[in-house]
Amino acid sequence: MSDSLTPLLADNRSALVTDLVGVIDAEVADQSGLSGAAVKTAYSAVQKVKPGVVRSATDQLAEDFLTALAPFWDTKPAGVAFGDHLSANGDAAAEALLAVTDAQADSAKPGLAKAYNSLRGKAKNYVVAALPRLGAAIEKHAG
């Protein structure tokens, strides 16, 4: 796989991780309806039980996420925003990102793996919806 995006971590990892956490926070805040309320409640509960867990996990997985997205970066047409390119390839981009979290779930404690697997079916839709913001955050640090 290409490592064309991983230099972003060396340049300013902290700022990139902060922006990626901002994407997650914004996506959770945008959720609506019953499933949105469930997502918001779960997200809030996790943060109360283990403050800083979202930032820590994002920092830990950042390199794997960037490696997963590098092929999309490498094929992004000139003049096209990365978020738009990711959205145009939404299924493949979401699956690339979810492959990273799937691998983590495979080695997680049984309780965490069970919780992840119960949400995995809906996760792809959430990831696809987040691709424009995610792409913009990455492009901000790449440009």
C-alpha cells in the first residue's frame, strides 16, 4: 500500500489528530432520530467512562487510517477536493477505513468486540456520511 499520506503524521500529528477528533465529534452531533440519540448517548457514555478515549484511539489508528486512504489520495483527480473524491468512491473508502477497525475488533476484549460487531452493520453508513469532512480535514494538512 501507498504511504503517501503518512508523512502528515510526522509534520504535525497533534493538529491532524485534533482535526480528526473534530470530524468524529461533528458527525456524532449531526445524528438525529432514535438511532442518532442512541449514538450520541453511547458516545457520551464512553467519554465519561474513559475521558480522552476518542483522541487516544484516533491517535493510535491514525497511521492505519491514512494508509487505508492513501490509494484514494493517489488517484484523486487534480482540482477535486479529497472529500468529494472519497464521497465519489464512498463504498470502497468506507470499507477501507472499516477494515482498520475490523482488525482492531478482531483482537479486542470479547465485550468490546461484541459491542463493535453489534454496530458494524450500521457503521458503513456513518462512515460514508463522514467522508466529506474527513477528506477536508486530511487535505487541510496535506496542502
